[in-house]
Amino acid sequence: MRHGFDLICAATGLLVLSPLFALIALAVKLNGGGGPVFYLQPRVGKNGREFYLIKFRTMVSDADRYGLLTVPEDRRVTFVGRFLRKHKLDELPQLINVLKGDMRLVGPRPEMKRYVDMFRSEYKVLLKDPPGITDPASLAYRHEEKMLKAECLEEHYVSQILPHKLRLSLEYSHRRTFFSDLKIVLQTLVGANVAECESSSTSASQQSSNAVSSKK
């Protein structure tokens, strides 16, 4: 039932949003320095199988050479890219991933292999099913890049943010139903945070700040 619902929603979304896709593609081309419209990055999916996550490109070409994580006011992000990121429009092409079967609408966000390898036991459980576009962790960390500390970017992500996101995703995986998934999709569409996730995100951000401060 869930799989069929995801396919219908993805196909319908791609059809309805096709004019918007065309406008975004044109904007990316005009403002993106002549690079490709889409950004493809290897991510780990169900049972450890890798696939290419599809997004609208929001950075200058070859931005990955200067790091995989993004911080606030990152100079690699283009003017159009900043708008797309703010409104999460860069994520829309992932409906193609859903249609291909790489992802679902709801599930833990797919990560790069290097981070999956750091948390093998958690991902062994989470990736029994395909990853997703959104889940409670995605809602709680809707503005994740604003929480990252530029001075210790990856350390902060690996030691504070990712473990908490995984905990939220694991907790949800034990109680998820079709209707709870539907609620998550609706909350994602309206840009609303689940109250408990919002407070968890704030708490995580505060804990991260304290942890960073204690190391100085």
C-alpha cells in the first residue's frame, strides 16, 4: 500500500510540477555558471546499495572539492541556489528517485557512504527499507546548515547532529504507520515542524553548542 501510494504521488507530483521544474532549470542554467541543471551524488540506499541522489544544483560547479557539508552563507551557493535551498525546492527532483524505487516519500534521509560506515549498526536497521525524502529528523533539522559550526564543521555533524537524527529516525521506524507517514508528508509540504521534533532540534543545537564550547 505504501509503495503504491509513493509511486502515484511521485508520478503525479512530477507531472503537476513540470512547469516549475522547467523554470527552475532555466534559472539554474542562467545563474549557475554554465554547469549542469541537476546535481547527482552517490548515497547509500536499501540494504547498502548505492544510488545517485538527484537535486537541482545550488552551488558552483565542482563545489564538492571544497567540502561535502554546507554552512550558513556558504560562498559556493549561487544566488538562485540560496532561494531554492531556503524553500527546499532543490529537493523536488528526488521524486524521480522515488519513482525509480531508490527512495520513498517518508524514511530516513540517505547519507554518503563515509557517514554510513561510521554508524553501521544504526543504518543496518534503518536501511532494511529504502531511505526517504522526509521523516521526523528531516523536520527537526529543516534548517540544519544554520546549526553547523563552521570552525569544526564535520566534527560537529558527526558527533552531535547525525547521531541525534539517527535516534529520531530509529524511534520513528518502530512506531510508523501509513497514516503517520501521511502526516509527515503533509507537515513537510506546509513547512511545519512536529512539536516534539522542534524541541528536540533546539535541544540538540544547544547541546552541540555546549559541546563545542567545552572543547575550546
